[in-house]
Amino acid sequence: MIDSAVLQHNLDQIHQRIAHACAAAGRDRREVTLVAVSKGQPAAAIRALYQLGHRDFGESYVQEWQAKATELSDLSELRWHFLGHLQRNKVKQVIGKVALLHSLDDMQGLDEMARTAWQARLSQPVLLQVNLAHEQSKRGCGPQDAPLFLDVLQRSPGLLLRGLMVLPPYDWDAEQVRPWFRQLRQLSEQLQVDYAGVGQLPPAGQWWLSMGMSGDFEVAIAEGSTHIRVGTSLFGPRAT
Ligand SMILES: *Cc1c(COP(=O)(O)O)cnc(C)c1O
């Protein structure tokens, strides 16, 4: 059973926290998009949140996402965000079908996505996922490789680079995560400088940073996040 009153309560609370964090940081509330991470949640929960006016939803697994997208295909204003690692053989199933792919995380994937988008004459907005802490267990390019990825992306007409994403090492204390958020922002600023005039990076207002989750999104907003990805604070625990 999906309890809409509980969802409404959680959504209100998160919107209040976002507004508060934006005000504290002197930022315009409209700069921050709340992506409701619905992996592990039933399609009915997505529908209920949509009916409360929410539009941006994030999924991490292709099969799970496809099943929900089919079931929810009548929700014409729903925007899907893809957050998980995209295996090469599944690229075709996702490219051109999501509003934003947050997880461009390796060169083979980039090649496959670029070819797919070009062949089908699609434009897919993407974020480059950066593995700032060089964690073995996580995906993403090393920060030192970001310029190489940007060079390839500049020559990939079907992929529109819109910014960077990070999934930093987990810590229950959000302040411990702050340096990673700050590093992503600094990397982003450096890339903006390096590519000023050279390529076609979008202007500052259309250049995004996807960072911050349930436990640390206020800190991420203080450090410049434009897309926070919130699952459990919104929907409650995930079925696994
Ligand atoms: C699951 C997931 C989230 C949401 O995490 P919560 O702690 O439930 O808010 C955010 N980002 C990514 C990439 C995820 O896989």
C-alpha cells in the first residue's frame, strides 16, 4: 500500500530543507532539481508522487527502469534520470529515452553511447561521473582524466555534456563528505576555465553538478549542487 499522505509529508520536508539550504547559501531555489530516486520502489509509489506534482525520477538498473517506464508511460511529463552504470549492451535501451544520464563513467561506454546517439540522430544530455576518491568499488573517471573525456565528448555530436556527477565515499557525518563536493565544484570550475572559448561547454546557468543524497544534500547544495538525488528520505527504505 502506498500512503500518499506520508509521501506528501516527506516531499514537503525535503522541499523545506532544500529551500533552507539554498537560502543559507544565498542561492536561488530554482537552481536545484530534486531527483526522486525510485530504484527499489514500486511503480505505484512513482505514480503517487507524480500525482503530488513531482516530475523528476531517478533509476539505476535498466530492466527495472524499463518495466516501470512501460507501466507509467501515460505520465507524459515524467522526466527519467539514469543514475547507474550502463553496460555497453544496454546502451541502446537507454540513450535518447532519458532526460539526463548522470553516469557516463568509462571510455568504452562513451564510445558506444556516442555511436548509438549519432546513428539514431539522437541528442542525449549526459553528466560525466567522476571517481574523486579513486575508489575501487565505484565507477567514474579519475579527475585527471576528465579533460580526455571532455575532448572526446566535444567530438560526439549526439552527446550533450551538461556537467559532472559524484558519488563520494559514504559517511554518516555529512561534513566529512563536504571536501568531495567542494572538489567536484573546483574541478568543474577548472574545466570551465580550460574550455572557455575552445569547445562548446554550456554556459554556467546550464552547467550542472549532480551531488548530494538523503544524508548530505544540504552540504552539497552549499557547495554548488544543482541536482540532488534523494531516495530513502522520500520513499522510505528500499525493497532489496
Ligand atoms: C540509490 C542512489 C541514490 C539515493 O540514495 P539515498 O541514500 O536513498 O538518498 C543517489 N544516487 C545514486 C547514484 C544512487 O544509486
